[in-house]
Amino acid sequence: MQSPASESLPPVLAGPILRRLEPGRLVLWLVGSAPLDLTLVLVPKAGVPRSLPLDEHSCRVVRVGRHACVHLIDVALPEPLPQDTIVEYDLLVELGDGKAGGIADWAPHLLHAGAARPSMVLRSRSDNILFGSCRKPHHPAPDGLARADALLADQVERADERPAMLILCGDQVYADDVAGPMLAAIHALIRRLGLYAECLEGAVVADSEELYRHPASYYRREELLPAFDSNDALRDRFFRGKKKPIFTTANAHNHLVTLAEMMAMYLLVWSPVPWQLVADAPAPALAPRHAERWRRESKTLAGFCGALPQAARLLAHVQTLMIFDDHDVTDDWNLSAKWETAAYGNPFSRRIVGNALISYMLCQGWGNRPEVFKPALDEMTVLAATAAPDADNRLDAPVQDALIRRLLSFRQWDFVIRTQPTIIVLDTRTRRWRNRRRPGFPSGLMDWESLTELQHQLLDETAAVIVSATPMFGVKLIEVVQRLATFVGQALTVDAENWMAHRGAGSSMINIFRHSRTPANYVILSGDVHYSFAYDVEVRESDETPHIWQITSSGIKNEFPRRLLDWLDRLNRWLYSPRSPLNWFTQRRELAITPRLPDLRKSGERVWNGAGIGQVWLDAQGRPVRIMQHNADGRPSTRFQVPEQDVPATAAAEQPLRKH
């Protein structure tokens, strides 16, 4: 029940978000302003309504503040739900005085026109998938999640046309690149909800309260790193606003630090409700150059907030899976062994990374694979209990550091969905193949052990969808530039992260595709790069040629500098066309790669630059029959087409299976 102190707050601050949907199990996520007494109502279109009170076994409540409680709902159903049909659902909240309110009462923005409740469809096959990555609130592009909601609104009553899932491939939040007005909203929400305070060892500020008050808290946070010589490498590698003129600009001047800041960020990017609580958040005192930036960012954030109801409605109607990339934690996270030594050797930067992982676990990771997080959640419950009112609402530092140590060594962020086809979501961030001989060079995105596990997961499958945050097969010219930058010691300058940057990881991945017992058809879904493309890939000199489709959609709310991408795309077409002899001087000599062409191209483009959401439809053998990028700016959707002259060689959907 709600406490008197939270009566002025809405009962639900964010959610529900549909996480895992199975006939006998439903996993949902929401955040309340107090521990809530919830009843789940299920109404199949052609079935009997069900009412399931949620107890401590089916709804775990984790406090993150005086008036903020994460509700982790994992319900085992006594009778399975029907598949491929619409199932309406509701969450009744006890509001006091014997009254209960449903979603229509406390979150009407989650309902489609004319609907009394939200709905879900448990698809029997994963043959219609929405996916994307990189949703930066203060980027001027429209929100691709709102575009996906508009697509769903046209199909909401047609169960067979609704997507089986939405896969968010990384950078769901930008902990390292935060607009000033967003940071002010975060601080206002921390105060409003009483999100927990913490001590900050190794920083020039003693605790979170001093951080929030410090004159350098806005646009100058790099000044708050430890001010002693031994930390110069940390300052350079972890927190500096790095200018990257070739690809992008990473701005760490408002980098989130505390667990409270990161939890508030999740609430503000996934729900319009918290914004109503901080509408009058004052602007801090700023230098003139920062004041002008503040005005620009405020205008962009207003557009983001305007589309939040639609984005939240999408997440309440479609099963949503998530995996981190670097910006969910910090730019270039675990890029190299040298980066790890610098970042984890300092208590302040280790706390920043650890806080990001705690918030990721609570808001993203748990919903992918609830069963593996019980020990960490038990520690989180102990940690929250240390922030009693008589302890100044402050977390106990040793307990917090112990939880962070657990999460830094955690090895189960990846997950597998055994559907048709199998969905395998990779962890390309925390199990890296480190370059021991040259620790400043990029690590392989997965180490030998995790690649071996991937191979075992693939054995005897006929088809698989692999989610890799970074494309396995990217734009070759950009990968060459990254390799050159690494050679001269500037890997951090260009985000030199790709599968082929590490010979061991790249070769092992190709050998997995060659294995006689791994699938005949692979679809690889990726994000990260801020442009979209689709490649048809075949592995040369293989007894049983696997067919691979690399499909990349990025970003949901982010874009590549337009003119620069045009030039890179043009040069890549000249230097690394499918018939170019230069391919034989790279690991691509083992591959035959044919780009699919965007149907809306104007000058021969092979990559598509535009915020939006990707969608792929698969046939019964797990092969793409249609690949789309739905543009968020109102343009018609872009379809990636097989080049007409190459149709006989590359239209693998018309060819028989080669394996098994």
C-alpha cells in the first residue's frame, strides 16, 4: 500500500514494459512510487478472463529511493495463454479505501484509440522482428520508437501482422552524453522521489549531494575527477570529452555518476509521467556559452518528451528484449585491456561503471533472463536497506562496492530465446578477448570461452537470429580507418571496435559459421554505427556454404554526420566493391559480401542515414523475405533490395538449405 508521504505522487512512475512473453510465463517491469498491491488481469480474445493477484513470489519489489520501487513481475501461469491471438491485459493497483485502478486510470497514454486495456500477442514464431539501437534524447532527429508505435497502431487488431518482439540492440540510454536540461530534470526527480544518496571515494567531491551542488556539475564534470598525477591516464581515457572528427563527438561533460542519476535517467527516457513531476525544474547558473547550448538542448528535449507517450505505449504492447552497448555505461567501455586497467584501477571510475551496471540490471538485464539475477537482487535488497531515513537516505559504501564487484565479474548478461528461429543475444562488452601483448589495441568483442559457448548454442539448429550490438560485417572502409588509427595508437579516437579488429575473435567467428553442425541460415541484427545497411554474406571455401544476412538499424534517435557518411559510402563503393581485389588483403578474402540497396537511394548509396526503426520478416527457414528501415522523419519506409544483376547468386531465400 502507498505510504502517506507518497500520496501526492502517481502510483506508477514508469511501465509496464512487456519483457518476456511465453504461453506459461509473463515477465513485466514497472516502477511505482511505493510498493504496490497488484493484480494481473488477462483477457484473451476468445477465452475466459483471468485475475491473478501478485504476491512476493511473482512480483519482487526493489527500492531505489524513498518513493521509487522497481517491480519485477515474473508470473508462472497455471494455464497457458493462447498463441497468435490478441490477449488484453491490465494491472489493477490498490489505491486505498478499497479502490483499485487499472491502466486506463493511471496511464491512459498507454491505450490505443478505443481500447479499454493494452494488449499483447504471443507469437508462435519469431518471424517478424522490430529492432534498433542508439536512442539519444537530445539528438534533433525524431524518435524511432514513436514511429514503431504508429506502425503498431495500424496493426493492433490484426494479431498475425503484429511483430513478435522488439529487440533493442544497445545504447538504450546515454549515460555518458547527457543534455544539460536532462541533467536538471534528473536532479529534480532525485529530490522529488528521494532517490538514494551515496559516498564517492576517490573523487574531489565527497558524496552525491556535493556533486549535485558543485559549480562544475553542469557541462564541466571532467573537472571533478581525482586531481593527482597518477590519474592522468584515467582522465584521458575515461572522462574526457573526446573530439572524434572522423566519426562522432563523444561529450562526457555531463556524464552520469551516481546510481540515483542513472535510475532517474531510465525513468525519464521510458515514461512521460516523471516529466510531469519536474516540469518546474529550475535552470542552474551557467556561463554564456553553456546557456546557449542549454537553450538548444531544451528545444530538442521538448520534442523528445512530446513523443514519449507513443514510445511508452509501444513498450507496453510488444515483447521487448534489450542488450547493452557502450553508452549504456560509458563511451568505449572495455575497449582495450589498457582501458580496463585505467578505469577499474580507480575507485571513482569503478563506481561509475558499477552504478551503470546496477541500473542496467534493474531496468534492462533482469527482464531478459530473470532466473540468473537472484543473488545480485538479494544484495541489492540489502544495499537498499542500508539507506534508512536515520542514515540520511545514503547507501552503505562497502555494501555498494560488494554488489559492484559481483556485477563486474558477472558472466550471464547474454541470453537465448528458444523460439523458431532461435534468438541468441550476445554480450560483446564484458567477456572480451584482451590483447595481452599490445594492451592498448582493441580487445576482441568476445573471448574464446564465450565464442565456444556460442557455437554450442548453435549446434543442430537449422536457423538462428544473432543479435550483436556491433555489426559482424561492417562498412569495410570505416573498419580500415579504425585499423590505421589503432596502428598509430589512436584506437580511442575513432571507436575502433569491430569484429575484424581482433584476428582471433574474427577468425573464430567465421569458423563457427563454417561448422558442419551449425545453422544453414543466420540473420545478424546489429546497431551501434548510426546508419543502416543490409549485406548478403557467404563464407568461401566451405563444404556446406552457410547463408548470412547482416542487417543493421541505427539509430533510433541518432544519425551519422550526413556529408561525411556520403563520402565514406562513396569511397567504400570504389575501393571495396564485391569484385575489388582489395578484399583479398583483408579477412574478407574468406567472404563473398553483396550489399543490398536502399530503394530510396538517390546516388547509388549502399547505407541509409536516417533515424528510425528496423524490421525484418523471415520465412519458414529463417531467411529474410523483407528488410525495412522505417524512417522517423515522415519519409516513406526504406526497403533494402537485392541488386537486380545479382539476384541469382544472392537471393538465398530461393535456394534450398545447404546444411543438415
